[in-house]
Amino acid sequence: MPLMLENLDFQNVMVIDIETVPQYSSYDQLPAPMQKLWADKTKRQRNDETPEEFYKCAGILAEFGKIICISAGIFTNSHGLRVKSFASHDEASLLQKFADLLNGMSEKLILVGHNAKEFDFPYICRRMLINRIKLPKQLDISCKKPWEICHMDTMEMWKFGDFKNYTSLSLLAAIFGIPTPKDDIDGSMVADVYWINNELDRICTYCQKDVVTTAQLLKRFKGDELLEDDNITIVSQ
């Protein structure tokens, strides 16, 4: 059966968000064969920018980026949320730890994110395969029927079938009276904060805020009251 908000059991929900950066600190560090592949891959996206100038956006493509943080929020009940992050310079290590977490949970666990069907879920799967990590059953959607896939996307839910509509998490937070997650940095700043400032902890905090905001948005969509701050627990790594 399709996933329905009305029947959603929050204790079977995991809200996730990822932060990604280019694999290398600059285009010059990119191996020569990959430079050509980068130019070919992005030629329709770059407009008037050169491949070198556009490399700052390499984090959005799983073939040229890497995951530096995954934050996961699990509802302890309908009124509580525990958020744990996996952040590391070693992508394979953090992906394996996240896979181990999923493997220890129900196959029917519902994964939720904002724009996650378009970005987070496939990005995680691609990077796991590149790092030779077996996909957890919750992420392996090959040969599954649409109604067998336990994934929910708050941006897709807000579209109501309107395929042209992109709505940011910040905008939805604002109109639903949820504190903004972008009170320090936003996604466009993550690469510089990582490669120039070397502030992985700061990025991790930002990722956690996105998870909390998405969880709050899900509560609003269901017509529930927001989670109280005292009932949101950030678990140390």
C-alpha cells in the first residue's frame, strides 16, 4: 500500500540529511582523465563558466563529490526525536557506520528527507557502491514496486503532483512557523567551510538542523504540534 500520512507511525521513521563536497579541494587536484570527464558531464550545466570555475559545484554529483556527513533522526515516540550524525573525512568509514545502523533496523523502516528522492537517497547509494559497501535493504530499491519502497520526500509531498514546483526547506520552515536551519551556513557554503575553513563540526551541526527541521515539517504536514526543544536529543558521535 502507498505510504499515507494519516497512518504514519513516527516510531518507524528515520529522517536523514547529507552534506557533500567536491572530492578534491580544487579543480587542479582532479586527475587529468577525470577533468575531461567532468567537462563532458557538466557541459549543459555550466552556461558560460569554464570547467575550472564550475568545479565548486562538484559536490552535487556523486561521481565527482563525496559525503562528509549523514545525520539521522529517529522518533523515540510521537513527541521525541534523537539525532545522530556520522561525520568524517573518511567517507567509506562514515558510510559503513550508517549502513550498519540501517542493517540493525527493520527492513520496513521509512526513510524521510527533503528532496531526498532526487538527491540524498541516490547519492548515498552511488557512493556506497563506489566504496564497495553493500546497500542496506532500506536503500536497495531495485526490482521493487513503487508501493514497496519505504521512502518519503517532504518536497515531493508539498508538490501535490506539480512537477514544476521546487520549494526549499527554508521557505517551508518559514511558512509553517518552524525555526530556520539556515541561521549559520547554507548548502552553497559547505564546500568552502570544509575545504578552506576545515570546520567539519560546523557542517555537522548544520546537517543536524536540517534533520530536525524536516522532522518538524513532517509533523506539520500531519497536523501535529511541533516537537519541543527539550524532546530533541543530539547524540554525540
